[in-house]
Amino acid sequence: MAWRAIGRALAPLAGRPARGLATAATPTLPRLPLPRLEDTIHRYLDSVAPLQDADARKQTQVRHRLTICFVQVSMV
């Protein structure tokens, strides 16, 4: 709450309207690219692999393959 008040107090000095500190610079930031779904899923599978046994890992991989197929079909 105190940070919000500080941000509002300093905003006129910066020449921009008073907004939250977290979003004050948003218009000046570059847009980040959206990663491909397949890459995100592979990173997820790699991160949960040590936490799963072989059966759970196989089920997770099958579900994610079906997700990729469904998304590709629905985009056509």
C-alpha cells in the first residue's frame, strides 16, 4: 500500500499518469515472443520427469501428444 502511494506521488515528476509501480513501465517494454506449444510441453515433461515413475511419465507424454494434436487440428 505504501509503494502505491509513493508511486502516485512520484508519477507527476516523471511526466506520466499515476499508475501502479509494477505497470508504470509497461508501455515502454518490448513485447516478448510467445514460445511454441511443443517447446513448452517438452520443457514441462523434462521438469516433471524426475518426479514421476515410468507409468505416470508415459501417461503424461500421451496426454501431451493428444493436446498438441488437438490444438493443431483446431487451428486449421
